[in-house]
Amino acid sequence: MERLVSKSDDEYLRKIDGMVESIKEAKNEPIEKGVKLDELDW
């Protein structure tokens, strides 16, 4: 399911140095390297 990102979320993330590149790199990682939401350290 695709989550809609508000313009303010997009603008905020783009202001963080290196965030866009990090998201692009993560998007290309194999799913096997992923973690479940309950495994994330929030």
C-alpha cells in the first residue's frame, strides 16, 4: 500500500542533509535486508 506524503513531510525530509540519497539507496536494497516495523528502534 502506498502512503501519501504531504508536501510539508516532503519539504522537511529534503531539508535533512543526505536524506534523499539515503531513501534512494534504501529503496534499492533487497527486501531480505529489511526489518519489520516492530523491530525498529523508534
